Amino acid sequence: MVTRECDAVVVGSGPGGATVARELARAGKDVLLLEKGKYHRDLGSYLGAARMLDRAGFYKSREGVSMLKATTAGGATMVYSGSAAMPPPWLYPKYGIDLNPDAQETWEELGVDFLPDDLAGEASMRVMDAANAIGYQWEKSPKIMDTAKFVNGKCCGARTSLGCTCGAKWTARDYITQAESAGAVFQTSAECRDVIVANGTAKGVVVRQNGETAEVRAPTVVLAAGGIPTPVLLQRAGIEDAGKGCVIDPTMLVYGIHPEIGASEDPLVSVVTWEFYDQGIRLGTLIDPRLMTFFSLAKTGPAGAWKALAYDRMIGILVKVKDELGGRVDREGQVSKALTAADLEKMDRGAAISREILRKTGCPESAILQGEIRGAHPSGTCRIGEVVNDDLETQIENLYVCDASIFPEALDRPTVITIIAFGKRLVRHILAKENPA
Ligand SMILES: Cc1cc2nc3c(=O)[nH]c(=O)nc-3n(C[C@H](O)[C@H](O)[C@H](O)COP(=O)(O)OP(=O)(O)OC[C@H]3O[C@@H](n4cnc5c(N)ncnc54)[C@H](O)[C@@H]3O)c2cc1C
């Protein structure tokens, strides 16, 4: 067995892991960043997306709810929508964690901004205008996108869910590159199998890479493998409460076929409403790539498959609800999460509002369809206050978690800025612990 030593080993290269690796490397630490997936380069194609996603995108909970779990350098940011939000307003009053300074710094660093009207997408702008004409309060959404990279004034439409080809959308790969520039070593196809623990303290990890098993010895271990894999690793390390309870941010697409325009080339989620936030419902424009739309609608029956042929004139509104904590992630990484009556009620309300807006936008009632419910962000599986403390440390000393699994409840908003802010805060804590003032 090969053994390697470093100051810190970070498992997983999504926004959580990439941030921690970058910040630790910039502080002069010898960092090893391990990523189970490959550095896939065939972005923007169905085959490429299938390679980046677990079970080629057909990962499902025990109850049959589809979920996307990316296994690739950069994690789920390789297929995300590039929307930004500051940490939730309840985080500080309820949990005493003030992430705002780190989130604000990240916001500025990543150049988060609203898209100008002419780049926000014609169909999306029409949805916003129609909604506001009814009396709802829709607005543009802040995006983590560099509009200078838009090609021919268009970018990051439906196909960006298969990976961004123009590079306009920020992904965690940017931070991985910066971590490497600061001296971190990044290894792909390197799966952490176990955490090495002795006398209640983390000592490193066991890694499987290229058919070989190796030990990495490090006084600091940070798990950032994502909402589903991290609780599996913690359960294997003896933390039985990991994985008990989770949230999945259930989502549903409501599609409308418009007489004139379609949204497939509009940047994803360029307009949204926060009006129903207190009721746990959020809405924004989004449409899946053509084939995904076809398969999704075909599941609703032959009429759905037939209507999917009008893809070029389709507009979509994504309904996202804040679900209640429940279910679990087991040792094999299988999610079980039944939606409650309250979750489904919110979904129905969101769908009804979306239908009303689509009608006002010009879609006939007979040309409005609803897709299946999916799980967008599996998270909250190693919650702050239960599995990790406020400093993100587990009951095993020097074993930390920094990914979507630490959310104490459904975040009810885009997660990435919050995760990055947690990462920056965690690194300050690790450095302060090593060098107490
Ligand atoms: C379709 C979609 C759209 C989204 N849109 C947005 C959006 O617009 N804005 C937003 O803020 N958020 C969005 N999100 C959510 C956001 O992308 C995720 O919440 C975020 O990426 C989670 O970050 P993470 O660090 O927890 O883990 P992940 O991004 O899941 O990364 C975890 C990494 O760990 C690796 N890994 C797993 N197991 C191991 C192991 N054993 N050893 C080594 N490596 C391992 C994985 O391969 C992966 O690369 C979206 C998500 C999806 C799926």
C-alpha cells in the first residue's frame, strides 16, 4: 500500500471541496484534493453529461424520485444553472452563523450580477412581464456568469445543463485551477473509501485510484463529497447519525407551448420570483434540453410525447419547494425520502401559479403540461448542530465536513455562494486552531 503525507486532505472537488483546497493552499498548506470522477471535457453533449452523472443521470431514490448526482471534477456546478443567492436570512438568527461577510466577498469576487435585458432571453422576459401584469412580483435573478463570454449574444440556454461550452458560467473547476496554482495537488479518479481514525482523531483517508489502494496521512481531513456520499463515509467512520434525515429540494417543470417563441436558448433561470418564499415555494424560468424534455414528457403519456415535438416553442417554469426533513441515506448511498402532504401541497400551489402565468404569456391551457417531481439538491444529511458542530467538525477530532450535507434544513435557494462562504469560514477556523492567538 502506497502512503503519502500532507497537511490536509480534501475529499470532493465541488464548490465546498474546491474552496477549502484553494484557501488552505493559499495559506501555505500542503493540500491534496481528491476527486472520484474524471476531468470530463466533452461538455454540452448528452453523452458527456451521462459520463459526468451517476448512473448516467438515472439515479433515483427508493421512492423513485430522480436526482442528479454529478461525479466529475467540479461536482454539480458542471451541470448547474449558475444562479446566485446570499445565504438564507434565517441562518444567523436561528443557528448563530453569520456567513454574510464571506458570501459578500464571494459575490464580488465571482462578479455576480443580473443579466442585461437583451441577454436574459426573450421568452423569459415575456414570462416576467406576464407575471407582473397579473400582479405577481417577478424579477431578474443574479447570475454567476461572465457575459463577455456569451457567443452571439446568447449563452447558457437549456443545453448548459449538459455542461457549459462557452465558459461563461462559473464552475468549481475555476477554484480547482486556483488551488493548483497555489500549490495544491489535485487527483481525479481518486475515490476516498474510508477515513482513517485512531483514538477518536482523524489521521487521513484510504483512497482507491487506478485499481490501487493507497493511504493518505494528514492531520486535517475535510469531507466535501456532497449530500449523498459524505454521510456514507461518515457512517463507515462510525458516525451513525450521519444520513439520518435529508432534504431534496423537490422540483417540477411546468411547460407551456407558445404560439411564437420558445425558451430553449434563454439563459436558465434568468427571471424568478421570491414572492412565495415564506410559503416555501420558488419559481423561475427553466427548460431542459430537447431529449430530456421528450423523455420527461413521454412519461406522462402519448399526448406528452406528442407535445414534446413542439420543443422549439416551449417555455418552462420551474417550481421548487422547501421540503420537510425526513428519510435517510443508507450505508450504500441509497436515498429514501418520501414527500409529505405539505410538500405536495406546496408543489400543487406552485404549479397552479405557473399555469396561470403561462396562460397570460400566451400559451393555451390545452398546451400546458406538468413534468414529474425530481429532487434537485440532496442535502442536509450531516446537519450542523447534529452531525457537525458550528465549526463543521464531527465528533471525530480534525474530521470536518464542508458541502451541502451540513445545511441544517432545506436551504430554499441556490446553494453555491453559501457553500463557498462556509468553506472560507472553515479554513479560517482550521488555521486559527493550529495557531491559537
Ligand atoms: C441541475 C442542477 C442545477 C443547479 N443549479 C444551481 C444554481 O443555479 N445555483 C446554485 O447555487 N446551485 C445550484 N445547484 C446546486 C449546486 O450545484 C449543489 O448544491 C452544489 O454543487 C453542491 O456542492 P457540494 O460541494 O456539496 O458537492 P458536489 O457539487 O456534489 O461535489 C461533490 C464532489 O465530490 C465527489 N465525490 C463524491 N464521493 C467521493 C469520494 N468518495 N471520493 C472523492 N470524491 C468524491 C463528487 O464526484 C463531486 O465532484 C444545482 C444543482 C443541480 C443538480
